[in-house]
Amino acid sequence: MIDAETSPIKRVTRFPSFRYYQPNLIVLGTFLVFVLARYMQWGARREIFTQIRIEFTLGLFLTVACAMLLLGHPVDFRPARRIIILIGLFFVLTVVQLPFAAAGPLASDVFIDRVLKFAMLTLFIMVLVQSPFSMRAFIAAFLLSLLYITQESTRGAISGSMIWENQGVPRLHGSVPIYSHPNSLGGVSMGAIPYVVFLFPVVRTWLLRIPMLVLAATATTCVLYTGSRTAYVAFFAFGLVWFFMSRRKKRWLIIALVISAVAYPVIPQHYKERFTSITGQEAEGQSKGARTEILRDAWQILLENPAGVGIASFPTVRQQRFGRSQDTHNLYLEVAINLGIQGLVVFLALVACILGACRQAQRRFEDQRKRICDLVMRRDLPPSIRGDLRTHDRDLEFFIAVTQATWGFLFIRLVVGLFGSDLYEIYWWFCAGLAISLLTLAVTTFEKTRFLRAAVEHRGSI
């Protein structure tokens, strides 16, 4: 005879939702506020936030909270151990460079402000984003931040108040320091596009779909009007990846051709010329010539210092060696010159591991959907089990979309890295945190999949 307390049917009836790990709502809410404050740059907008150091204050609270949660071992992070080990190794190589950095005080400041503090985002995500609810809340806060940033600049583009000449072309700028340069605004705007593209099909309510469509429009407007050739390249590179990931390639091509035919005639001529200058001659300005000169100097310095010159030290060494001080404008040379060949190897291994983790998590979520697809359609199950199966299927579908979007987001950053110095940016820590979270969630969701199948099988045996 089956014990009613241990029966899968009894448990599913009493607990219609599988018990994912869920942190204290105060801690989770603080994390969401932190995300909004970080990406919307509250500290640069209001004097009161500057005075209380809003990001530092929230981050300190979250660091202590996450440390306490980790002591209780709420989540098994072994599925993501390769990423965690590579992050640790990256930190070791970075810290070892500090005493020998050519730009000593600057290197220490950059390490604290743009490596150590940014890495806290990875910690917050991996500890606090461990359920469908927390993942949805985090992605919503992230996209809401980007919607605010891009709509702000889009309104500036319409009024003309945020467009002024840069490199001989009218270019759109951001309203806060970290997005003020057109390339920075174009880069952050591109980051929104893969999440809109892959999440839109799995969002079923128009209450959420409409803001996503608005974000797609404002982000695309920002990419166009920044005149950022880096963002243009990333846009078309992502389009290519999106095409290969699409299961309906013919429909994708038809839609893309229609949109292109409608959009191309209304794009201002100077932005078309800006894009074509990627491979041709610039109409005005000498940015391409300056970039070529930077790359030559960077290569020479790398040959002379294969072990690295230290964090953020290339401009200093270049000034001493050649009398010129601009940064590398290439992510991969930046890593190699600052952290040495060994640092480049570890960085590339970490990036490859994050990309692989996204693909691995996606396959696991897809496999679980296949395992329950026959159960979702059954009409003979109790409402509690059938409802739980449908909810679980929607959660898996959502996680698949997040893995695809994160993969696309990181791919964009790698493309943009060909033309920018992005090592000390938050993008890598954002992707690392999501990759760890998705890998651990793939294990947790598998437990729920197995639980639900056991409940259905037990019912059939009664």
C-alpha cells in the first residue's frame, strides 16, 4: 500500500509548483534595484544617489547577503565548475599583474572599479537567479533599463538635442557618461536586440510584448543614428547568426528583404556612407588611419612584452615608446598586452566555456521538453498535474530563449571587441553569471521533469 505522504500524486496535488530555490524577497528585490541603478546610472542622474553611492551601497548589501546564502549551500554549482575555475584563474593572473603594471595607481583603480566590482554581478546572478520567477524578474529589470536608456536617446534623436558632429558625421550620443560616446551607446543598444528577438516569441501577453517591440524600435534607432561602424558590424553579424539559428530560414529571408526594402530608402545618406566606409575610404576624419597606427604600435609592444604590461597600462607604455597614448581599440590585443599571452589564453577559454555552457544548457532544456511533450497534451490527468506540466513546459521554453539570447549577446560583444577596448566592461561578468545560472537551472529543472513524470507514472499504476 502506498503512503499518502510520499505519493508523487499527493505531493503534486499539495504543491502544484516545484520548489525551486528562492532567496529572500528583500534580497531579490534589492538585486533588481541594483540592476536598474547600474544600467540606468542613477548615480549620474540624481545628487542624492551620488551622495549615498547607490551602486556601492546596494552592492555591499548584496555581497554580504550572497556570502551568507553561499554558506548555507543553497545551490550546487558543480555543473558550472569549469566557468568558476576559469574565473578564479583569470583573477589570479590579473592580481599577479598589479605589482608590475606600468600604470601602477591606474591599474589598481581599474582592478577595483572595473574588475572586482563588476565581477560581483556574476556572484549576484549565480546565487540569486535560480528559479523561473527570479530569472524572469532579472531579465525584465535588465530590459527595462535598456528601454529607458534607448528611449531617452531616441527622443534626443527626434528632437536633435543629442545629435552633434563627431568624426565629420552627425552622431547620436547618450545622456550619461558611460553611454555618452556614440560607440558606447551603439554597443549597449545592440545588447538589447538578441533578448528581444529570442524572448518575444515565448512571451504570450501583449502587455509585455508591446514594451519589447518599443525596445526593438528604440534600440535599432540608436544603433543607426550613433553612426557607430562597430555597432553596424555587430548588427549584421547578429543577423547572420540569427539566420543560421532560425528554423524557418525562407520566412526569415522574406521578412528581412521586406524590412530592408522599406528601411533603406529612409536611412540618411551620411549613415549609409558611414557604413560603406568600413571597407572603403572615409569621407571625413582619419579614424581608420589612427586605428591602423594603434594596431601597429600594439603589435610591437606585444612582441616586446609577451608577459603583459599590466592592467590598463597600454596607453602609458605606448606614450613612453611612441609618444602616442590612445588605447588598443581591439579587445584581443588589449587582453594580450595587458595580461600577457597567458591572460589571453585564459580569457578566450572562459569565453569559449560560457558559449559552450549556453549551448549545453539549451540542449538540456530542449531534451526535457521532449520528455514531457506527450504528457502536456494528455486530458486524463488531474488539473493540478496538468497545470504543473504546462507551467514547467513554458518555463523550459523561456530558459531556452534566454540561453539563445545570451549566446547572441556574447557573440555581439566578441564582434564589437574587434574594434573596441572592452576588457574592463561588465558584459563578460553578465554573461558568466547567466551561464552559471542556466547550467544549474538545467539540473534543477531536470529534477522537476523527473518528478512530474514519476507523478504521472504513479497515477497510471493505481
